[in-house]
Amino acid sequence: MDPQRLVHMANQIGAFFQAEPDRALAMEGIAGHLKRFWEPRMRAQLLAWLDEHRGEGLTELVHEAVRANATSSRLDAALRRQPD
């Protein structure tokens, strides 16, 4: 999918959660929506866009939510790969 389209879609999700007065809940809502409704490859493309373009085009709230979720997701993945 076109990365610009993903950025646009992520910003639409962010616009919905922008009304939430608790920023942490808004960020959780954005991250939760992306986890539940976006295919893994869509999330991967958005993360790649974030890394390559420093989140260009993403709203501040979406940028923060995706960045925080990416850090958490990458840590979780690394922990799952470690042998016991």
C-alpha cells in the first residue's frame, strides 16, 4: 500500500482520538486500533515510514502513539526470541 495513504489513514484515526482529553488514553486508542484493524504488513510499512522519514506527514499525536507502540512491540518481539 502507498505509504502516503497509510499516513493519511493513521491521521484519520488520530483525529478521532484527538477528542480524548487524556493523551495517554488517546495514544492507547490509536495503537489499539492499528493493532486490531491493520494488517501486520501495513503496520510494518508505517513503522518503516516513521524510521525513514521521521514521521513526516503524521500528526504529533499519531507520531507519538506509533513511536511508543513500535518501541513496545519491538521489545516484546525481542523478548519472545530470547531462549529461556
